[in-house]
Amino acid sequence: IAQRQLGARSFQRGQAEPLALDAKQTRQVEHWLAREIPQPAVMTVTGELIRIDFDRNLVTLRYPPTSQELECSYVQDIEDTIVESRREWIQVTGRFTLDAEGHPKSLTDVTRIEPVDLSPMCFDAIELAGRCLRFNPPLRLEPGLEEETKQLLIVQDDDLDIHVYAQTREQLADDLAVELFFLWDEYANAAPDSLTEGAQSLRKRLLARCQEGADNVA
């Protein structure tokens, strides 16, 4: 029977004298007794679609960082989209159980399965928190998968010093808006004499391509 007394923990069995443990010893015993129970985490995983089981409504993808195969169930409505993506990259969002390294090892609940969309992202304007930044000509970015793990979508534009990455296309668009307004405020809206030569050059390029105005204007 374990009892907590005066900040320490004592253990007693039968009629034996209780053994008092100080805080350090208590932490060590708790560490020995602790059971590592994997906690599921909601995340989006990108992998190569390698197999479809139409009878069981299951897809199997290979997760690049570990080369492990993960089975994911899907609803009938998205079957045609999955078939079109065969032997291509897909993204699965759901509740995964992670291993000690933080990699998914099993899937307990799927909320979305869709092909990785690497089509160009084109913007006449980007809005954020009631602000609007317009581009002339329109901003065109081509997403790609980062090389090492294939888990992040990346867009970049050297002319405007854009380099943004995220797990999903939606997150990518959101983070791009934050990045652009950061660049606009830090460089385009800064006094030229407060910037280095390289920063002044970026300021000129931003002002040549972008203009800030009210949002929701056609």
C-alpha cells in the first residue's frame, strides 16, 4: 500500500516497518513502475500509395522516413480519387499511434485521404487579418515535396525571398500569407536607410510586385 507523507512516499507490507522514500527516490520508483502506453496523435502523413483493397476499403501507403507500410480505411465516396492517384503520393489525416522516435506505426482513425496536390498556387491577392496584399503580375508558386522525408510541402520564390513549408496545402497557403505580410512589414514598410544593401534590394522588389489595400475588393 502506498501512502504519501510529508512530501515523501512510504511503502508498507504486512507488519513490516514502513519505508519512507524521499522525492528523488520516489521519482526513480515511479520511473521503474511507469508503463509506456503509446498515445495517439492527430496528424497528416504523406506516403506512396502502394496497394488498394477494394473489398475491405483499405489503402496501404509506404511512409518514407521509416519505409513502414500503413493500412488506412477509406469511405466509398473517395474511391475514384484514390484510384486516379495509384502509384502516386497521398496524404492521410487521422489519429496515429507513434513509436519512440515520433513516427507513426499504426492508424486508429482516418478523417481524410486525398492525393498530394502539387498543382501551381496562383494568387492575385492574399488577405490576412483584414489586410490585403495584391500582386502584379499574379504570384505563381509551384509546390514540391521536401526531399528527405517527403512529409512537407514547400514553396519558394527567390525574387521575393519566399521559403515556406507545411504539412498540407491549406496550411501552406496560411503560412504563406503570414510570411508575405512579415516581409512586407519588415522590408517594404521600413525606412530605406534602416536596411542593409541586400534588404533594400528586397524592399524594391516587393514594392515593384505588391501593393497593400483594403480586403474583399474585386
